[in-house]
Amino acid sequence: MERPLLITSIMKHAELQHPNREIVSVTVDDPCHRYTYRECFARVRRLANAFGRAGLQSGDRIATLAWNDYRHFEIYYASACAGHVCHTINPRLFENQISYIIKHAQDKWLFADPVFAPLLASLESSLGGVERIVFLTDDARMPKHSLKRAVSYESLISEESEEFDWPELDENTASSLCYTSGTTGNPKGVLYSHRSTVLHAYASTLADVMGLGSRDVVLPVVPMFHANAWGIPYAVPMVGAKLVFPGPKMGDAETLHALIENEGVTFSAAVPTVWLGLLGYLDQNRKGVGRLERVVCGGSAVPLSLMKAFSERYGVEVQQAWGMTETSPLGTFSALKPETAGLSGDEYDAVRVKQGLAVFGVEMKITDDEGRELPWDGKTFGTLKVRGPWVCSGYFKLDESPAHEADGWFATGDVATIDSDGYMQITDRTKDVIKSGGEWISSIELENTAVGHPAVAEAAVIGVRDDKWG
């Protein structure tokens, strides 16, 4: 009972119990790389040896600027299990934000897809503390660059041993670091521990959450730099499912369709824009979705029209999830209770458009401006607060945070309602709320109504100040 909860245990379990399960990747240098968990984790040990040979210390940050593929997956495990911190960087941020993040995290190494060579060249003045840059390719496909200390991934691990003695870490050791998007002020870092990551992976595989098993084939389209791809790189090896990575083609509907069909994908996860794009491709080209059964959608509210289109035309269930970087990210999941089985029409739709029930391990409440808890009646709006074993208790290298309260509650910045059955529904972000003549207006509800029109693909509702109505 005293054994620590470590990501290392996920890796060892997958290699022992599911050694021949596949990991398939689209990469910049290979349109279909294919190998097994056994082969993967042998390479992970070689990478860990490279870290040790270079003298990296426990807690050193190892950054990545990379898409979803097998090499990025290897870095996840080699860095965390060797006692370092895997710091995933969102390449879509502004250059000044990326520069700030690299300096603030004090990254020692940086792994990057070759396509990001020009970005790194423009950031070279910010890379003074980075001791080594590793491009995720081999020597033959190295990008043109003038960066110092740059090597290829394959040359880095080529001479290393496949034997490595993993350290027995404290379960509260930091394993990964993600920064918020920085929409207000500088991005803020969120550290995840081995313990929080393993617990999050356990929770995500529950039947009423992602419900994953060894017979699944999982396509994580959500980026590995976005809250660790919603924890999928840990949950999938935990249950021994097949992994399919889209690489740089995560936004390409034709590639996603080919992966879904050719690899027998049963489960996938992405933001609504991805599914809108895929839906348009399927409709236009009269394509099917093979064995695909369920997709999880998060990052923004999911239009009801999108749910209905996938369900009615392709037999695919679209489920909403809510979370954020600070919650690792799973907070709620839209699973239907037995009580909803008899619902139909508008009543049924009203339930499934909500962000869902709190995942076991997460507590939630809504409060007014004075911090008083509000009723769960499905009508009263309040500030959503959460706490739990994978909700961050503070920000990296930041002494104080007004969002974190002494008793563990974290103010999410979302405005929400919770109904008597426990279903939470986001109505707005705190900074985006619209109040007209004293009445709260949900921008998300208006957006979903607009997107429900067949001529509207996407919509954004923005409040405009009015002298009379506010």
C-alpha cells in the first residue's frame, strides 16, 4: 500500500502486459511510422541514458516544441521517469511569450520538430540557458540552421544502452510543466507531479469518463503541448490500448480520416474546430468513419448541431469534457445518468450540451462575488471553483495567486450553473460576461444557437457597451 504512484509504473506495466500493442505516427520524416510498446520503451531507456551521460540533474526542465508523434511520446516518459521535468511549449503562442516561457522555466534542453528551426533561429537570443537543442529526426533529415549545440534525435540515442535503472522517486516529484495561454499577462506555469498524473490517468479511464480499454484504438488530436494531450499519453498505455499520433497533420481532415479508417480508430479527442473540419470533409466526400465510436470534445463549448450531425449521420457519440491547464485538465465529463434514459427531444439535448458531471476526485461549487456558495438549481450563475488531487495548488515560481484559496479551492475564471443532478454548464468566462438591463446573457448559448443554423460554421458573441442597457 505504500508503493509510490509513479509514471514509471505506467511504462513498466505497458511494456510487460501489452508489449506488442502498436504506436503509429505521422511524422515530418515518415508518413507512417509503426512500432510496439516494447520497442518504444527500449528507446525511452536509451534517451534516459543520454540525459544521464550529459549530466542533467533531478528537476531540470526539458522543453519540447513538437507535434503529437512517437518521439515526443518517448520524451514524455524518459524525462519524467528519470526525475526531470517535461516542459511542453505551445508553438502557436507569440514569439515573445515563447521567449518568456523558456527563460522563466530555465529549460536546459530543448527538443523540436524540424519545422520549428526558423522559429528557434528567431528566438536564438532567448536560448542562452539552453545547453542543447535536439531536432526530432535523423542526421540525414536535419533542417538547415545556424543554431549552436544542435543535434539530431536519432544520433543522440544511437549509441546508448537499452538498459537503465529507473530511480525510485517520491510520488510528489514534478513530472511535467505546462504554461497557460497568457491571454491576460504573462503565461503562468503549472507543475504536475507523478502522483497527480497517475491519479488523473486512473480517473480518465473510468467507464463514465473516457472509458478506455485494451481493445481501443485511440487518436489524440488534441496537442501534446495542450495540458499533456488531456492526459491521453498516460491513460492509453495504462490500459494497453493502441495509440495513433497524427503528427503535424492534426488539422488536416483528409489525414485524420485516413488514420481513422486505416488504423481502426475507436476513440478520439480534439477541440470542436477539428470535428467541424472533419465533418465537412466527410459530408463533401461521402466518406465513412470505420470503427469510430466516440469522440471527446473540449476547449470550448460543443455546438448541439455538431453532436447531432455525428450521431445521426455516422453513429458517433460526441461527448463534452471541461477542464483547463490548472486541472490537468479533466474536471467534468458529460456522461448520461440512468435518469436521462427516458428523455427525448429538447430535454435530452438540454442535458448533453452541458459540460457534465464532476469526475471522481474533483469537487466543484459556484459562488457569488462575496464567496458565498450558491444553490445547484440549474439557473443561478456563479463563479466556478474546483479542488482535487490533480488541481494545481499554485503557479510555478509565483508566490501568490488570487485564484488559489487557502482551503484548496481554485477559482477557474468561468461562470457556470450546476443543476440538481450535478450537471455543470459553463455560461461564460468571468472576463467575458454580458449583462444587459440587469439580466445575465450567456454568450456560449447564443453562439451555439447561431452555429445551429445550417449556413453558420462558427460564431463568436461579444458584448458591446451600451449607455442604457450596460
